[in-house]
Amino acid sequence: MNTAIRFLAGTFRRNPQVRDVNEVFEERLTFGERLADRVAAIGGSWTFIIGFSLLLIAWAILNTIVLAARAFDPFPFIFLNLMLSMLAALQAPIIMMSQNRQAAKDRLEARLDYETNLRSEAEIASLHDKIDLLLAMAGDHAIPASGKPEGSRAA
């Protein structure tokens, strides 16, 4: 049997707790990271997309129809363009930070899954060894492949 698995088997048997990835990861988050995740969650929602679309439509209607002669941002809406560019310049890195954190969380989850798999493999190997020991202890009392107990004669 692989010696690394045997070594790890003892370690994992002594420390069998299972950790929740979300709890482990949430413990480490700073205020800025929580804020970035919240901004990314809001920015990627249908509520934001619909609300922002309504704002853009309202802006265009206000500056073309309602305030036609005295519009504060006449067509081609240069001020609106500036605001959208600034929003994108701020929102993109925040969303990227959130994605990087999600990737780190996925790596942590994969590592914990790997540890669980190692513990399972070690436990199965241990059970296999115990069954082999039981079979060895049974020795002569075991029923051979012929299906008849040893010492009995066929009639």
C-alpha cells in the first residue's frame, strides 16, 4: 500500500472534522472584500440591469423631449457617456476582485474535497486490512471455493 496514504490515514483519523468551505472562507473576508462581493452581486443582477436601463431611458427622454430647448445634457449625451465610463472604470476592477475571490474559494473547496477523498481512501484501506486480518484469523474455518466445509467428505 502507498506509504503516503498510510501516513495521511493516521493524520486524518486523528482529525476527522469536516469543514464547510463557505464558513472557512467567510472568516477571512475583510470589509472591502465583502463590499466588492456585494457590488458584484448587485451589478450582475436583473434588478440592476432593468433599473439602469430605465434610468438611461429616462435620461434620454428628459434631455430630448421634456427639456428639449434647455437640456442639461443634449444629444449625443456627452455627460451621460462620461458617467457611464466612470462607472465602468470603477465597477470592472471590483467585479474582477470578486471573481478572483470566487476562484480562491473554488481552490479551497477543491483542496478540502481532496482531503476528504484521502480520508475516505485511508478508511477504506484500513477496513480492507481489517477484513484481510479477519479472513486470516478465520483460516481453517473458512469455507473453500468448492462450497463445502473442510474435513467433510462428499458422498
